[in-house]
Amino acid sequence: MDSPAIANALTDWLRSRQPATKHPSVQNLRESGAGYSNITWIGDYASSGIVLRLESRQSSVYPDADIVRQYRVLERLQDSAVPVPRLLGLEADAEVLGAPFYLMERVHGQVPNENPLYHQAGWFHDLPVAERRRHWYAGLDAVAVIARVDYRERGLEFLRRDPSRPPLESQLEYYRDAVGWAERLGRPYPHLRSAFDWLWRHQPQGESMALSWGDAKLGNCVFREGRVVAALDWEQATLANPVDDLAWWLMLDESLSDGYGVPRLAGLPSRAESIAYWERASGLRARDLPYYDVYAAWRMAYVMARIGTIFLERGWVKPQDEMDVRNGGATLLALHAERLGF
């Protein structure tokens, strides 16, 4: 469906939900280009901006893109300490727009860019050092707040893939199967297979469990006046060791600098400073972080294997670029492999 058709269908859908209310039309709807598992459109409705998240019917990063699951997470975090957008509705029936979708209000603010890398250019890059550090720590505050959520009270226990087993074990098997799926759609990834073997053998024992954002990074934080006003992209939310999100936050920043041979942006808090800040903000210890450093790099290398394949399919990169194996995540994973011998 093109933009006018989606806008008309969405207008009809909104009116059908409250037939007694006079509704305006959805206006200025346009595809944002953000994300690769879901299709994101932004537009205007009444006096608010809106965001439409539509389940992709084409190539996806994950084998089980589930828009309903994402909505349920956001729904249970409404009016919590975690800043998330206000929801406007879910439609699980593909009849309306050709795929399930949900609608939410657009939160106005600024998001650090990853293309070009924020280490090299953009509004975040151009901030004074003190403001840059303030934004970084505000992001870590959001990560810490998520770790403190009472997931039982919020009805988030459904995120646990298999209650009979440790969460990490289930997650490892999920990503192992996802690697197999990615290989069937692309080519073999022996670096991902060998890393899984190491991760499986070295699983920490007796872990605590908390809500995990699943994609904790600067690029998923909407900032306004130095504060995080929205935490975006809950596609991979799960229950996990609370240090999982911290490891992902640190890894993502490193992959966008060292992973591409780019100097890290001057003035950003160091790894040690960031860990100490997260521990103070969360009231937790960064136990087993070295293991989760490897786990995060492995997951990122998998994500980039899929994104590289999708880019190739869409003609955005050339075959010789080998984006699926030459990327920041794969670079970090190779460094871990050299250090740990897998």
C-alpha cells in the first residue's frame, strides 16, 4: 500500500474505534526508514504526531518479528518510571493494512544518529563535552530504571521464553536457531557458530533476573533538554541478567567506534566510569559483565549479518562489501575470539 492508501485506511480504523467521536484524518504520513524488522511510518493526527509500526512481510532481522508482543511490553510500561510513548491502539488482523500494526504518539526530541556515526558528526557529536556526558549518563539512568522495574507487578513474565530453564540458556538457544535461519537465507557464519559454543560452555550460574530492554543504546533514546523522554524499540525485550543491557550499551558504542576504526568521541565517559555510574543508579553489581561483553558482540554480529543481507537484497550495498561479515559487531567478536581462543 502507498502512503495515501495507508493514511486513509488508518483514518477509517481510528474512526471505527470511537464512532461517536469526530475524528480528523491522518496527514503527512511518510515512511521513516528506521528499523529493519518492522516498517515505521510517521505522520500527524489531530494535534499530535503519530508513529505507525507495521509488521514486516519481507526480510526481517529476526525470524519471529512479533508486533503484538512489542505492543504488550509497551502497554505494561505505560505510566511506569520507564519513559515510553503513549499507545493509541493495536491491530492484530492483517486485513486493515496487510499486516498487524500498532500506533503510538510520536515523542518529540532528538535521537543520536548512527549513520553517519555520532562519533564523527551530528547534533550529539557537536554538543559541548559537559552536555555530551550529561546525555550519556541520562541514557544510563534509563537503562538502570529498566533494571529496577518489578516485572511481575507489571505483568511481564510472558517475556520469559521457557520458565523451566535459566533465561540465558533459552536466549542462547533462540539466537543459535536464529543463526541457522540466517544461514539458510544467506551463507554460513562459522564465526557465529564458534562463539555460540564458547558462550554455551561458559554460562554464568545463579544469575538474577530483571526486565531487559534488549536494545539499550543511545540511538534508541529520545532526548529533550538533556533528559531521556522516550526509550524506543522493544522488539527484543526479555527477562535476563540485568547486566545484559549494560553490556549491550557499552558494546554498541564500541562497535560504532573501534568496530569501524573510528576514534571514540572525545569526552564521553569511559567504560569504567559508565559501569560505576550504572551500578550506583541501579543499585546492582555488574556481575559477569566480561561474559556478557562477548554475548553482546555475538548478538550484534548476528544482527549485522542479517542487516547486511537485507541491504544486499535491496541493492543498498555491493556484494564485495560483504557487510554481513565486515561490520562493527563482527570486528568486536573477532577480538574476543582472539583473546579467548574460540
